[in-house]
Amino acid sequence: MKILGVTSCPSGVAHTYMAAEALETAAKNKGWTVKIETQGAIGIENEISIGEVQDADIIILTKDIAIKKEDRFKDKKIVRIGVSDAVKKAPQIMDKIAAHLASA
């Protein structure tokens, strides 16, 4: 399973990076390939390429603030979550994604 994500929060500092780390850890714990782009106060880091998008099974986007370059993901399955949920509930989010994909 290949997961991509973009995290961003209104202030663009701590929660953006905490959410990215939590999602990466939870996905890796399931044995999945994961890459999380952060859109914070210093701009876009770990930017996701079009090729990576094409290979992804699902995209996770935080919904607290508009994601830059979101049109890259227009034809993919997208899960939108709050940045605080990404920080606090990343393992449960990955479980829900796994269940959804298994039933699809």
C-alpha cells in the first residue's frame, strides 16, 4: 500500500510537523510505503511529485487550511482529516483506511 499525505495548519508550525510524523509512523507500523509533504511557515517541504501521485493508493489531506497544489490529487481517493486528528488518532485513521480499501 502506498500512502501520500499533505499536512498543514493555520499557523504552519508545530502541528503541521507533528501530524506528518504521526501519519508516517502509523503507516509504517502497518508496513505501508508513505510520504508526507508539509506545507508550513517555511513553505512546502518533502514535495510530492506527479509520479508519486500516480503510484499512490490513497491521499490523506489535512483540512484545517487550504492545501497548495491540491489539483495534483484530483483523480485519486482522498481522505480529509483535521490536523489534530492526525496528531492524536493516526493509528485509528490508518485502520479505517485499511478497512475501507479492503471493502472496496
